[in-house]
Amino acid sequence: MAAAALLYFLLASTATAAPAEHEVVCLPGLPKQPAFRHYSGYLNVADGKHLHYWFAESQSSPVSDPVVLWLNGGPGCSSLDGLLTEHGPFLVEDDGVSLRENPNSWNKVANMLYLESPAGVGFSYSDDGAYATNDSEVSVLNYLALKEFFRLFPELSANPLFLMGESYGGIYVPTLAERVMEDDALNLQGLAVGNGMSSYELNDNSLVYFAYYHGLLGSRLWSRLQKSCCRDGRCDFHRNPDVGCSAALGEVQDAVYGSGLNIYNLYAPCPGGAPRGFSRSARPARVLRVCSVERGQLVVRDMGNFFIHHEETKMWQQKLRGLASRETPVRLEPPCTNSTAAARFLNDPHVRGALHVDDRAPDWTICSSEVHLNYRRLYLDVRKQYLKLLAALKYRVLVYNGDVDMACNFMGDEWFVESLNQQVQVSRRPWVYENEDGRQVGGFVKEFDNLAFLTVKGSGHMVPTDKPGAAFAVFSRFITKQPF
């Protein structure tokens, strides 16, 4: 009886401490409202910036379960895409009107905080309408947003805290963790990054090997790459001044990004299909990036994180900025994605009202062209941040990758983890999980002191979308300190 009374008191205090005006009491699209509480509103940070969040309490034990911050990448893409299409409690249907329950929702075992960052992304906005930013400023504002969240939800401030993200979250998460670890008021326990951008150099260099060994490059092109880009047994596909190397890498980009393959999952179809009239002379990688004009908007499908030191990439980014400065609005979408359903749902006036979206917030799009095109990348790798966290000897760190992603391929992240030179505890081995077909190999894992690198077999860039059961197994084992 005493334990039950204490639990009742804690639950009651949770209900009164959380901001009642942010609670989502009736979300359109659901066949029935959930048994757990969820909240949506704004975390007001420095310089008149208002970062939108959506927080879903744990379905297990919200009083004691960890708080997990989730950040999608870009830079400039919304974390609500992670909620509605990857691992949130409800997933949006193709009609863009209704939602379905997610049986593999991560809030079954954790309190999940989805933050739209930086300002200008999703429903987040700035009073002055200025959205140029950089890695350092984003890490500061994300830290301030976390502090504001725990001010609004003080009953959760002692709970274990994990920082997680995907794609450009590979930069967001460790740079934020570097600040959070200095704050004893935040109970940081670890961080995890899925298919993250950890090093531009390693990502570029590994991608060429990935493409060749997955049958995308012919032997003749491979021989040219070896001749022009490699010296003394070492290949530099990242920043090589050799003209022949640059020309060969242009053909690699054509094959990977311009031929109609889904860069986020090599073996998945590309929504919208492959480009028509693909030919060698068309230079499709340069043509495909600007897809179409729809409803008075220029639709651009490019995220600009690949081969950033190559002259053609620089010229393309300059051209994009010029297009964005014209009167025609630019909509940015990652290649081979279809965000129509999520955008239709989130831009419904009734949904915006239920989520307490401010009238000053723009229409929701999956990625902000203004943020992306004006973003300054200050960190070309995050090795220093990882080493600082690992040196503390108290944080759990996980790097996981779907093994058929080409945007941030598994080989580059594995090379990055190996470069940290940590003591190996468990040699590379298969890991298994249960699904409806019984015990299955989920991928491979290698464990070091407080650090693990893990692959998810057959998954692309968005692991919880492609392999939801495997992703849930990895997530739940990570935050509960269970072996993989």
C-alpha cells in the first residue's frame, strides 16, 4: 500500500509539474487518444528563437524511464519526420489525414523528446526571421532548449538523459553532448548516432569503395580511380587535386546520385522513379538535383553533404543560393523521399491547433531550404568530441548504421569508430533479435570500452523505418544497458 501511495504521489506530481497548456488533449487522425500523455509547444531560447518540441511520455514508467532527445539531420530537417515516419508513438498514413499506432514506438520504454532545430526548421521560428546559423550556435541553442525543457518538466530532471540523432545528427549530437557533460544538473548517461555524418573525409573515401563493391562502378572506372586518386597504397577521394581523379569522381557521383538509385537505401525503390532519358552525356547528377517546379515552387532534391570540396559541388551550392535569392520560393526535399503525407497532416489547421503551433510559425516542410543553404559547417569531423566523452569513462556511446545506406555509409562510420583507438572488449560478431519468424541475425556489432559500433542488416539511412523491430531491439538494449 505504501509503495502504491508513493507511485500515485509521483504520478500526480508529474501531472501538475508538466506545463498543462502544452498538453495535447485531442490529436486529430487518431482512432482513439493514447493512454500516455504527450505535449507540444515551444522552448524559448536566446535571441528570440522559439524551438518547437513534441514530447511523448514513456508508456512504461514515465516517472523513472530515461529522457531521450531525438534530432534529425539535414542540416535543416525536422525531427517530426523521425516521430511520424520512424519511431514515434503514431505513424502518419499515406492519406496524410490519419495516424496509426506504432507497435515499435521508442516511447514504449523511454520518454521521447523530439526537437525541431535550429530555428527555421519545421514549426520553429525566430522573432527576427533570420535563419543563418552554424554548428557551434546550434549546439548552444540545443543545450539551452534542453535546460528550458527540464525547467518546464522539473520532475524529469533527475532521470537518465540520452542524446540521439541521425544523419547530420552525427554533428549535432556529439557537439551538444560536449556541452551537456559539463552541466552536473543534467544526468547525461550516453549518446547514440544512427547513420551519422561523423567525418566528411571518411564518408567520401568509403563511399567510393562501397559503390564499387556493391556493383555500381565498372572495372574500367575503378582502374581509373586507382590510377588517378591513389598513391602508395592510399586513396584520397575526398580532397584530391588531380584533374583525372576529379573527372573519375564525377562519374562516381553520376552513378550514385544521378542514376535514379535511392541514396538512402540502395535496394529500395526511389519515390517518383528514375529520371527519364538517362545517358552519359546528360550528366544526370547535375541535372537531377533540380527536379521540378510545382505550384510556383522550385523543388530541389539535394542535401549537399557529399564531396563538399569538389569544384562542381561548390558551383552547385553557389547556384542554389542564387536560386533561393530570387522571388520563386525554393522547397528542399531529400532525394528519393516523399514527405507529402507528413506535410499534409502537420499543416492541417486542426493539427496545428492541437499541437499549439504559433501563428508566426511557417508551414511545415520536411527540410528548410533557407536554413540549409545558409548553414555554416564548422566541424568536418567530431573525433575530438567523441574522445572527450570517452575519456570521462562514464558515458555509453553507440554508433549504428543501416548497411545499405549510401548517404552516410556504414564503412565510413566503422572507420571513424576504429580511428578512436579504444580498447576492444568484444570482437565483431553477429547480434540477434526476435521477430515473428523467430531469432534473426540483426547485423554485426563490435564493442569497445563504453563504445559500440553496430550494423543493421538490410536497412538504409532511416533504420527505424526500414527495420522497425531490429531498431527497437537496439534502442531498448542501449538505454537499459543490456548486451547487444
